[in-house]
Amino acid sequence: MKAARFHARRDVRVEEVAPPPDDLGPHEVLVRNRLCGICGTDLHEYAHGPIFVPQSPHPFSGAQLPQILGHEFGGVVVAVGSDVRDTSPGDRVAIQPHMAPPDDYYVRRGLTQLSEQLAIVGLSAAWGGFADYAVVNDYNAVPIPDGVTDEQAALIEPAAVALHAVERGGVRPGDSVLVVGAGPIGQLQVMAARAAGATLIFLADINDSRLVLARTILGDIHTVNPLREDLLEILRDLTVGHIGVDVAFECVGQGRALGSCIAAVRPQGVVVQVGLHVGPAEIDAYAITRKDIDLRGSWCYSTLMWPRVAAIFASGIMQPELMVTKRVTLDEIVQDGFEALLDPAGDQLKILVEAGV
């Protein structure tokens, strides 16, 4: 079968690999992949990796380089192992990609992302979404309702990231929110904050193309380019009491963006760090203390969120498919996918890869 495999930095190859085995394990599910999103984590891996891709056998999954990438995907069940009960051949599923030992302290609490033995389908497991097929555990293949499209199935994973961050931030009805970073996660963060009841939302980015897209996709929000506008002055002018926003989300993974969030929240506000930093960040620790604010990390999501996110999509409360700017084939994934998204002058936001369709 065909798969896109990460070998080294700037070295992703679309190549023929061994097909799935005929005999599945008792709790395994064979999925014919449909659509898979290119995530910012995939881009980090391609441009700077290996980061999450293991160079020696992973302690739980045993996976190592080369790695089939792709962890935002869905598909159709082809076959199931003898002890699989929740899915059947023909079911449409979205893949919850986290794996860890079932007796792990955090796994038992639905917090697999916190396990020290965490493995991720498409990053540190034998299979991934950028391929014709994937073999996953039964708990990774979550059935989705008919009201969820194939595009939406591929967007449940990144939406879960944003919804988890909203929970970490404690967003309440009527809150004011700042999102720094207008990439896919940032725009999903706006959607998630609005779903939680936020009514005054600011989105900041230095990429004007993404801000234009955001106004088209997200509607009634305030977009700010901090290279040309005074972000703090705008926030203080428009927020109640002129004291800043209730919650700020850093969705870039950059020290200056985090500093802007700390400066932007009101006293006793909350800053949620969503973006992945590739190095240490300098912050104004005095401002954190003086303003009596909370600085919280937000790492992935609970594995229990998949049915909730699917229900939100089916209801129309969030429409993540509006972010999709292009589809590419597996053969086009490097040049028209990774490179297009890494282009600082590019106009792409979210690209989906047609894998086993």
C-alpha cells in the first residue's frame, strides 16, 4: 500500500509499504482511511524533527523511524478483531490517536495524554493517517454519527485540542477572549470559545491573509495585526472597565505571543498556553504575580471527548470544515501540503490529504 513516511528532517517520502496483516489481533480494527489533516505538529516534525517520532523503539508501541505520519483522520472500518464490540465493518469512524497501557494511572481517568508511555497514531505508532489503511486499537476507532461528514471526521482531533483548552481556561458565557495565532488551532479556538459562550473575541496575527480568512470564516470578531496596531490599546478600549480580556489563548508557540497574552488579560484573568514552544520562553513573571493571574498549560485533550466533539459538529455549533482551503492527494503531500503550509507568504490555512479514498 502507499504511505507518506517521515525519515528525517525535510525528508518525507511517499512510498510503497507492507499492507496490513490478514490476521488482526483480538482488539484491533482495520480502517480504510479517507481524509487526514496536516497538523502543525506534522509541520514541526517535517521542518525540525524528529521531535515526537522515536528514533529507537517506543517503550509502549515499539514504533521507530521511518514513521507513517498523520493523526487527524477518519475512515471506514474494513475488518475487526474477534473481541471488538463497539465497531463493525462498514462503520464510519474518527481516529482518537492516543495509546498507552490500559492500567496506566492517567489512562484509567481518560487522560491518556498525560501518560509517560503515551504513543500517538501517526507520530509514534506503527500506523498513521497518511496511508491507504491503518490498523488501530478498538478504543482508537470511534464511530461517528451520519450527521458528521468525512471532512469533519478529520477535524475532530484538532477541535478537541481547542475545546480542551477552553475548559482549561474556564471560559464562561459573556466572557471576553483573546486568541493569539490565526492558524487552524487559533481559528478553532475562536469557534470553541464562542461555543462556550464568549461574546467579545479578539484574534491577533501578523499574517494578514489569515486574518482575512478568519473574518470570512468566523464572522463577528475583532482581528488585529500587532505589527501595525496597538493590541493592548484596542483590548482596553473595547473591554468592560478597560482592563483587558478574561481569558487569553496562546496558539503560536512563541515567547512574544505568550508575553502579549500575559499583558492582555485583566487582573485575575487566565492565560492558556496551547501552542508548542520549540525552546525556552522568557516571560514577565512579575506581571503574573502583580496581576494575580493564572497561567495554565493545555496538552492535547481527554480521550473521552470524541463523541462530544462529534455531537457539537453534528449540531452545527462549530463548523470546522470552513477552514479547509485545499485538498491534496497523497502523492502531492510534500510540495502542495507541507511546503505550502510552511510558506510564510502562503494563503493556505487547513489542508486535507485524500489518503485511501
